[in-house]
Amino acid sequence: MATGRDDAREKKCAVVACDKCLISQTDGRVDVRAFIVPKGKRSGFHVNWDDNGFATFHEDCWFDLKSSYKSQESNLTKEEKEMVKEAIKTAEIHNSYDKVQREAEHIANLIKNSKYCIAITGAGISTAAGIGDYRGIRGKWTERDKDKKQETKGKSKQVTLNFQRLRPTYTHEAIVKLMDNGDLKHVISQNVDGLHRLSGLEEGQISELHGNTFIEKCEKCKKRYMRNFGCGGKATNVPVIMCKQCRINHRTGRVCNDKRCIMVFFLQKCRGYLMNTIINFGDYLEEDVLRNAIHHAGQADLVIALGSTLQVYPANCLVEMGKRPTRLVICNRQSTSFDAVCCKMEEDERSMLGSRVFGNCDKLMSHIMRHMLSEEELQDWEARREERLVTYDLNRKL
């Protein structure tokens, strides 16, 4: 299980003039990536960029560099200013070990005092399971932008991910534990990987806004089927119907076997065509799923956003839909447009209404669970991870 410590090796800060020690495993740090790196000697540069444009900084060294590069007094070269400008878009921030500890205790108290806490999750909670995220130094959109900058010909290399082999992370399991204990009321997810459901969340406990790779539904009666295999579309063994929105065939090649009463004492199978539930670009969200998400978001007095930059509509509109004052916790590695909301103060000005933590979700959640569970309960729950993995394997039937 997660230890709460950052697992990065010690590195030297990329700022040439930094006179501090190495960046330790417990220090705050920032990892960045610039798209275009000048070839040959980079004389006069203030940052030791590697040949691929990556660099790691002490947290305060990065923010000093970031705040000064636009200044008229800045002595950065024109080339390096452009690199810093691009690096700002990809910067992944990791708060210090001590700060994560402090914020975890504060967040745990917020959860304990909440009457209706919900979670909003994004791709960042699944990176530990092997799924790449969308933004950051190696994000999918970052790679796309890099290709555009470098005028790469042809398509970027696509890696096919076997969702069936993925297993829930510490964060997925912690969410289930909090739900079982009554501390969490609902989850709204932007992920399609099926890991929330595999970890134990029931259908009524989660609104999967963008669908689920392992769920298909009937076009006719809308019955949903949970599978132990990915429900891809593009089937050709049934009549092909291209979606008007995304221009993709959603049909999976299977038919609904739900029995329906068509007259007294007579049942007949539905036989409607099954389709995957994945929401592609251009598709409309399922109305009942969105309606359910809005219902729970409206009741929330605490929202915990994990692994999301909150840039995608309509998930980002749900963040401030609940009770006032807005109590928002965000944990991810990049800045969001809601960061200031997290840092608003209580009326007595003694503490923040919410919390903003930069870093990996598993690290934060491991600290939070130490405050939410007794030591004995925590040890027992974490020790049963191997048992849960066996259950996951059985449910996926590899």
C-alpha cells in the first residue's frame, strides 16, 4: 500500500544558481517539460534542461523562476524565456511531505464534519494503475501539443491500453472504504476505466459521466450489462449504425436477452442491440447519469476533487453547485481555475474552508485514512489488499 512518501529519487535542482542541497524525497518539487530544446551548447542559460526539455526544481526555485521570467529585469535569454513559457503549461507540482501531512489532517476533519461529502475523480487517480493522464509532462494532450510544435509528420504513436489488466489503486480503495463507513455519499467520475466499479462501488453510488468500458446497454430497453471484458464498438456482425454525434459505431455485436412481458403469461426476450457506454468527443452525456450527478452535487457540503484539472464540461460545473459556503478540496499535480476557491478562509479567519494539495492522490489519501480509521482498523484494511486483488482478478477473469 502507499506509504505517503514521494518515491522520486533525489535530484539536483535544475536552477544553475541554486545553492541548496539535493531535492530530497520529502521536499516540495516541480517537474516541467519544455517542447523545443536548442541543439548544441546552451550558453547563458539559467536552467540545466536535459536534452528532452525536462527539468526538476525545488518548489520555491520554480516559482521564483516563473514569476521573474516576464519581468523586464529578467536576464533570461529569449530562447530560455520561450522554454519557461512552455514549461509552465506542463508543470507538475508536488508539495512537501510535511505539507501533505498537515493538509491530510485538515481534510480528514472536513470530512468528519461534513454531512454530504462527494468526490469528483479524473484520470489522475488511475495513473498509479498504469493509465496515462491528459496533461502534465507526459500527458496525452501535452504529447499532441509537442507534435504540433515540432511539426511532426503523421500521427503520434498510439499505445493500446489493456483495461482488463488494470487494478484499483489506493485511492480507489480508500473511496470505497469511506463510502462503506458513511463518510462519502457519492462519486462523480470522468473516467471510463471501470476501476471504481471493480473496486466495489455499486451502480447507485457513482455517476460515470463519460461511461464505462465494461458496461454496455440496450438500445431498445436501456438495460445495462456489467461485463468482465471491454465492451468495444465497431461490430460488423450486426447492422452498423454510425452515431450522429461522434460518427462512430457504438454497437458491440451482442443483443439484449432481458425477458419482457408482452402479454399475460407470455415472456419474450428484448433482442435489442447492445451498445457501449463510452462518451466520445461530440457525444451527448447520458441524461439520467448527468441528472443523478447534478442531484448529488446540489446536496454536497464538501467536494473532494481527485486527479482532475477540472477543465472538462460539465464536471467542472458541478464543483460549486452545492451548499454555501463552498468547501472544496483539490488534489492533483497541476493548477486549476478553482484553486482560489479551496483557499478561501472561514469567517473567523483561522482556517481555510477547503484545501489545495499538489501531488499524487495515493500519497494524500494514505495520510487521510490514518486520520479517518483507528490504527487497528487501518492496519487490517491495508493488510487485506492482497485478498481484494484476488477478487479483482476473478471479476476480470484474465
